[in-house]
Amino acid sequence: MNGIPVYSFIAFSNTGKTTLLEKLIPELNRRGFRVAVIKHDAHEFEIDHKGKDSWRLTQAGAAVTVIASQTKAAVMENRYVPIEELITRVRDVDIILTEGYKQGLWPKIALQRSDNGKPLPIPPEECLVIMTDIPVETGTPCLGLDDVVKLADIIAGDIKSKSV
């Protein structure tokens, strides 16, 4: 791919993936990491608004619509793009975090929450870390759902061990 380390956060819906990432990203930033996030959405989502120029151009048949300003840009691929390709397009960051992509060869951080009654989304041995409030019998490191400092330690250590 592009040499940027990728870590995927996986869990069933309403387990806290986004909430965990909201806490982890500032901790990684504090440590000097520039972070990109690629979020999977199992539903149809819209980032464009009916009637706006970019929406009108997409409706006219543009395969790709880009909207840019002085402070941000969005590339709307109006077609399926595999996660591997999206990863190769990310530049100028130190780490890519994906949310919801359980396929792929990159390390996985799985979440499990007692109050939603859902199991781990993949076997524990396939995880780099398990974030949970439920005791899990495994050799995989298990952390509390809010323990972003220790999670950042593990991710930073994993990156360092692969760059040697």
C-alpha cells in the first residue's frame, strides 16, 4: 500500500467505536501523530445536499465530484471504491485508523460492551487489542473501553516495532 500503518476498529453497532476514536485521536495527536480516519458506513450516506452545485454536478452524471475551499476538500466517488484503494490515496499522515473494516491484513482493535449483549466481532486471537468491560479469557491484551492512553501506548509500540 502506501507504507502508512493502518489499524482497524471493529465492533457491532452501538458498541462505541466512534466514541473510542474521538478519545484516541487527541491522544495520538498529543504524541505527534497526524491521524487519518476511514469510516465504513453500512447504509447509504449523503454528504452532499440536494440543490447545491456539487449535488447538481453529481446528478448530471459526474463519476467523481470534488468540492474544495481554503480550509477543506471532499472527493466524492460516486461509485464503489475498495478500502485498499482508499488507503493508498491517503497522504501526509502518520497513521490511518479505520472504523468498521474487519477484513484486511492490518491489525484489529475489537470492542465489546456488556450492555449491548453482542459478542466480539472476530475471534480474540485475531485482535491486537480488545477494548471491553467484560472479562475475556485470551492471551490478547484487554483494556477498558476508555483506556486510550494504554491503547495509544500499544499502537505506538506496534508501529515502532515494525519500523525497526
